[in-house]
Amino acid sequence: MRGCNKLKKFYWFQLCSVLLLGGYLLLFTQWHIETNLLSILPNSSQKQDFTIAEQALFTNKSQQIVVLISGENARRAHNAIATAVSEIDQVSILRTPEPSLSEVAEFYLPYRHNVLTATYLEHIDNSHALMQLATNQVIQLANPFVSATIAKAPRLNLAQYLQEALANLGDIEFEQGMAFVRVQDQRYFLSRLQVSLNGLDLNASTTIATKLQQLFSDIGNTEQVEFLYSGILFHTAESTSQAKAEISSFGVLSIIAVLLLIWTVFRSLLPLVAAIMVITIACVYGFIAMLLFFQSLHLLTLVFAITLIGVVIDYCFHAFVYADRNQSNNKNYKSNPLVKPLVLGFITTAIGYFILVFSPLSLLSQVAVFMIFGLLGALITVLILLPQLKGFAKITRSVSAITFSQRGVDFFHKLLNHKTIIISILGLALSLLAIVAPIQFNDDVRLLNSSPQWLIAQEVKVATALGYQGSQRLIIKAETPQQMLETQEQVIERIHDTQANIKIKGINNLLPSIKRQQQHYALISQADESGYFHGVLAISDLADPITMFHPLTYQDFLQGPLASVAQTYTASYQTATTPEKKAYALWLELSNEPLSAANILWLEQHKSVALYDTASDVSDALSQYRQGVFYLLISAFIVVMVILVAKYGLKAGALSSIATIGSALLALTLSQLFSSYLNIFNLLAVLLIIALAIDYVIFYHEHGLQAKTFLAISLSALSSAAVFGILVFSATPAVSSFGLTVMVGIVSIFILAPIAAKKAQI
Amino acid sequence: MKLIKHTITVKLMLSLLALAFSVITLAKSHSPAEPQTIALNTKAIASGNFVQRKYFKILKHPIKSQGELYFDVDIGLLWLTKQPISSALLLKKSGLFTEDNSGVSKQIKGASAISRLLLSIMSGDNEKISENFIINNSQIELCLNLSPKLPQLAKLINRVQLCQATEHDEKNPFLSEINHIVLHEHSGNRTEIDLQLETITALPEAVRARLQ
């Protein structure tokens, strides 16, 4: 009795401590909730040290929204957006700068002897060809580049350089100061919006997305124009509302299902209250543990965390089924028949989840921490607090539950006489399924995208109109701007030498490296000395003496009229290793043709260059991680089986293995039948199946195939199947795959677990 | 005799009245402040020759080029320079392209506005011209001044002068046949184009193929 009081005191002490800790973490630490799936997946960069460069280049852009407007009144709609957006907090219009040709020409004039286009370069030692090139420019109808530069740069190399460099910037044209793109005969006016949110504030994201969508819809109706928009904000808002809806609907449905089950079996209010209390405490423990270990919680973690209810309720069922033993025995903790199987069950389940704590997928680490600590909270509450509740010992099973469990036990007793046949059928069924629906994994992360189809379709249309659909991005980083520009030139040269059709967009055509400028300066000087420019200069009869070399630097460029281009394609940042020193990065957009395998290999060997392909990087990482999870599963399974064999003997251990592996394989092969491919989440579900299966097997070993055990396991299986079954309806493929496999696995283990049971007195 | 006198007097008066009316009309039509409409003869498909002179403020002499041109408003424009070098400018539906004498084609992005303007003028697309330009009479007889409304064009060109070298068509008080175009740039540079156009029923197959 004294021991019991000590435990009670310990329980309240630890509960208060956990709650205090939770309060502190909640109020005084910085934490936030994420919704972006990519943020919880393995690091998207193929090279870890590119992460900071990526952030410097793209973080700001990730909060931008691109809006395309088409229709007769598109210009009016464009203006209406600019006016209306100013009234939405945290959203501003980003002007698409329209470079003034005279300013640009004026800016480049001092560097006119440092720049050559490929055509000029090709003919630099051919006076006739140079004259043809120049004449061709001069006779062009109102060529503004010639007009703007001929007086001071009569070689016309600058006119051609600017014409090509500016044309390469993109297909954006301007009308009355408004940017537009032309797709076939349709004009799309372009609006860019910048959202300024601290981190990813989900509620603010949803509010802003709703306001903007409403605004687009209103203006679209008034002006009879069509809107296309694209931006991470809309995906965040969609997944937030989706996850919120699922958490609330699935959570409520799970609780209702579980409570109905409790009411049907125990016909008393106390088990209902006790179950809610245990589930609440478990959730609180899990949540506080997540706050303790993670600063950023993913919303999807909370969706997965609903599964805690399914496992925690198992503990409650065992406690309720065995509650009446307290009427005959004293409340001595040691005499509690639940302690051993529940603790053993918790340890095996926790081992399973513990493996996931070190997962590179932060989502799984979070789910694992939530489950381990949630189950721990539930375990100690079930073992220490529940028996102390007034009237707990009087909880009895309803007559129908007793009849059901008795019939179930009889049925399985009969089945147990045919263990060999059952095992043979299982083997045969698995073999057949392996032939009919061989297990195939597809690790493409895009298949896990839960964004609605209409949003993805809009994204594609916007990308197509702006010419970046199917493009690839390269990131180049360096310690100095000149290193960065020189590397860029090497990379472009290599790509164009091997894949001439690839179109490259970036700062490359506007800002050559000083080294390249020196080369061009030397060539122009040499051609001038050789008299190759005589014919060209004779067209205008103007002189252009070549003066001292004066390079155009990165810093000069940032001060010039094309600074906005530099800000789009380049960034400077502080590195983690030498924060006092700045590093530089730029990105290039490659389109028209994908990089060849040889070029990708060449780039991978280049330390300063990385292919920025988030989806492909994450898919590769997922593939590797899936293989890792597979080996971990086998290791975990071997460890647990060794424990079971050591504890219950070779035959029982072997039967347990068959039941566990059989249910896991059945779950995977049947999931394969229902869906066209399996993903990592199906495999992760197997981990949970093994954890639950071991719980069932341990209970059958400890208590035998008897009515109480059968009833507790039936209730566990039913509740878990209901909770996980609900997840099948999730719109998030990851959650849905997980739910399907776990549900099938639970049904399988419910049928197979009794073969591992020892025969017992009822 | 009296009757003859009266008749002469009436005729004279009428003539004076007509003259006065003409002077008023002419004065009105020559008022630079008064916006005008335009009624060019429509040519959907045509071919012809051009002589272009580019006057750069900085240069003493204009740069002269000449050649042939073909257009079909539904297909595009081929501006074929023969002298001093061979080159071609092709305005297709997909954009503006240049072709050098070796046949290498290159797209000129965002520069199709002037070619489209020329095509509108040559083809007599009065609606488009009126939509995109403020039309005023020029100080020069038989000429009109067009000021671009669109900033896209206004950035490149200050004004366009359209002139008719031949006499007025009495039935049409406005210009009908344009054969001299001057593009005035903001820099003071200008491009003068003399045209000789004739309507044809269809583009030659080779031209059509190049514009497709």
C-alpha cells in the first residue's frame, strides 16, 4: 500500500513537472508550424554546403506570387490589382523594371572595348565580315541600339552586344509601363506580388491567399479577364486548410469510433472518461516532447500523430478488460498482470519508433518523438493512475462482449489445430500476391504532392507562359564575384560545346568576368591595330580611339541601371565557416533541352556548381532513405525476435516471427494491389505494424488465448483499424498510403497473432 | 445679255463661295492642333521596292539601302535589303527575325513594334493606325504626322511622317496612297523610306514559305 502511495506521488510529481515544462516551452520558446512538404524531407541540396547559397538566392523569391492576366480589359485589371493589393497587409506590388535603353547604353559606353558578341568574336580578324555586320545593323529599321551607341561606339560591337544581351533576358515586353508576355496570339499582363511573412505563418498565409483569390475572382468577373497565378503561398494555404480539416474531422471521427466501442463493450461512463483522460495526457506528453526537441513542427506530424489515439487506446482496453481483477486482488502494483506485457509492449514499440528518431526526414523524427513520449505518458497513466480511480475496479464487460470474446476464442482454438494449414495458406497467398502484384516502390516526391490539381495546372500554365516550364537551374558559388563569373563562363562554355541547343538565361550576357573583358579588349585592340575596323569606321566616318582598359566590375554593375537583374540572379551571403567574409552565388536557368548525363556528371564533379533540382534531389534522397528504412526494419525485427525467442522459447519465437512478418508482407502486397505503386510511407507503416503485432503476440504469450486477452486485442485491433482506416481518405498521399498499409496490417495481425498464442484456461 | 451677266455673276459668286469654302476647309485641314482621322487605301497583299535613307545626327551623309518588300497582312512582312548588303527582315506571326546573306535566321525579341507599324501603314490598316497614333496635319503639304500613343513605340520613335508624293484624290480629302515615310527618333536621327507598292493577289510561293 505504501509502495502504491509512493507511485501515486511520483505520478503527480512527474505530471506536474511535465505540464510546467510544457507551459514554459509553449510560452517562452520560439516554435512554429510548417506546412511545406519539402521542408520536412531530406535536405534538397545535392551538396550540403550549397544550402546557404540556395537560401540567399531563393528565400525571398519563395514568397513571391506571379499573376498573369489575359483578356480585353487585362490592362485595367492589372491596374485594379495594383490598387487593391495596397490594401492587403503584408502584400506589396513588385514592379517589373523596364530598363531604359539610353541609360543602359550610357552605362556601357565606358566598357565598349571590352564586350563582344559571339558573331563579332567569330569575325574579329575579317574586315569584310566586320563591315557586313556593322552595315546590317545600321540599315535595320530604327534600330534603337545603333541610334543610342553609334556616336560614341561606332564599331557597333556595343550595339549588337546590348541587343543580344537584353533580348536574352526574357520574353517580357512592356506596354504603358506594364510588363506582358506573348503566348501565341494571346497577351498576358504580368503582376508580381511580394508577400512578407515572418516564417510561414499558417493563419496569415491562409488569410492572404483567400483575400488574393477573392480579389482575382472579383476583378476577373468585373473586367471579364482570366487570371493565372502561381506561388508557394497558395500551396501553403491549400495544405493548411486540408490538414486542418483532416485533423479535426479524422480526430473527431477517431474519438467517436473509439468511444462508441468502449460504450458498447463496457456500458459505463467511467471507461469513457478514463479513455479520454489517457488520450489527452498522451497527446500532451507527445506535444511537449516535440516542443522540447524541435523548433519547427510540421502540420503533417499532427496528422500522423492522430495514430497515437489508436495505440494508446490499446493500453486502455487492456486496463479496462483486466480492471475487475482489482476486486479480488489487492491493488499491489507488482500483482498487476498488465505491467509485464504493457511495459514489454511499450519497449518494443518504442524501439520501433526510436529508430525513426534519427531519420533524415524530420517529419518521421517528430512523429517518433511524439509517439514514444505519448505512449510513455499513456503507459504510466494506465498503470498508476487508472487503478486509483474510484469505481475503476467495478468496470465489467457487457454480456454481448463476453459472448463475442468467448465465440472468438472458440473459433481461434479450432483454427489453432490447423496451424500448419494456416501457415501454408499464408505462404501460398503471399507467393500468389507477389506474382500478381509484385511490390514496386516509386520514390518520386511529386507523387506525394497533395496540392489540388487545379493549382498544379495553373503553376504549369504560368511556367509555360514565362518560359521556365521544364527548365533546370544551376547554382554557382564562389568566394569572390570574379571567381563566380569565371566559373559561370566555364560552365556555359562546356554546356554549349556539348549541347548547343540549350538556352541559358542569367546575368552571363550582361556582365562578363574581368578576365573575359580583358580577352575581348585585347582582341579589339589587336583588330584595330591590324586595321580590321577601317571599313566599319568608314560607314560613320567617326573615330573611336582605344583607350586604357577599364573593367566593368560586379560592384559597378550593382550600381547601374540593370541592378535589378543582378538582384534576380545573384546574391551575396555569409558562410557558416567564415561569417566575417562574404561569399557569392548566382543561378542560371537552362531550357530548351535537358542537361545530358555526361554534363550532369561533369557538373557534379565541379565543387562550385550544383544542379538545383529540388524534386529530383528529394526523390533520390527518399530512395536512399527507403533502402535505409528497409535495412532498419530488418534489424529491428531481428532484435525484437531475439528478445521474444529468449523470453518465450524457439518455437513460440518462430511462430511470432511468422505472424509478424506474414502480416507485414500481407499489408504491403495488398496495398500494392489497391494502389499502383508503394512509397516510403507504406514501408514506414510496416514499422508500426510490427510494433503493434509484437504487442498482440506478447499479450497472447503472457495470458494465452483466453476471453479477456482476446477481447482486449479485438478492441485494440478494431479501434486501430478504425483510426488508421480513416487516414486512407486523406487527400495527402503520404498519410493515405500510411493509413492503408497499417489498416491492412492490423487486420492481418489480428488474424495471425493467435497462432503464436499458448493455450490457456478461460 | 442680262441673263448671261446674271448667270456669270451667280457663277462667279458661287465660285467665290466655293473658293472661300475650300480655303476654310484647307485652313481647317492644315491646322496642326486638330486631330485627324486617316483613310489610306487598303492593301492586304502587296509587293514593291523601297529606298531607305538613315540620317544620323552625328553623320554627314545618310546611309542608303534599297531592296524589295512583300507583305500579306495575314502572314507577315518580308523586307529584303539588296544594297549595300543582302539581308532580310521577316515579320512573322511568331516574331521578328533577321536573316543574313548566308540564310542564318535570328529572332529579334521585343523589337517587332516598328515593323508592325510599317505593315499597318503600308497595308492601310486605318483602324490600327488611329488606335495607336494621334494623327495631326503636317506643316508639309500632303503629309500627316503620327504621334505614337503606345509608350512601347513612343520609346523608340518621336513621330512618324506619312507623305503622299502624288496629287490629292479629289474624292478623298485625306491621304490615300503613302509612298514616303519618315521615322523620327528622339535622338534626332531619322529614317526616310520611299516606297513603290503594288497590290498583288498572292505572295510568291518562295516568300510565303519564308514567312511561314
